[in-house]
Amino acid sequence: MAGISVWQLAIIAVIVALLFGTKRLRGLGGDLGSTIKGFKQAMSEDNAQQNVSSPISAEQGDNNKQLGS
């Protein structure tokens, strides 16, 4: 009673396909996929940029410590 069975999910999928049509659902799926791909690419670029800038920041911190002594 607490969970959704496979048959209930199948009925929901059929109703959604009838309401929106398979062509529109395929288009939405493609748009969603490209959005997720772009998001992952931006996240990996941001991580790569942070990894490149991290050693420079650490070296600058060491130089500042030496200057302050």
C-alpha cells in the first residue's frame, strides 16, 4: 500500500504519453539531456579551474608567510 507498483507506473506512463504525445516527450527528453550534459561540462570546467588556481594560492600564502617573518 505504501509504495507504487510497476503496474501503476505503467498506467501513469501511458496516460502521460497520451496527454503529451511521444514526439513532444522525445523533444523534452532531448532538451533535458542536453541541459544535464551542459551542466556536467560546466561543473568539470569549474573544478579544473579551481585545481589550477589552488597551487598558486598556496604558493602565494607561503610567500606571504616568509615576507611577514
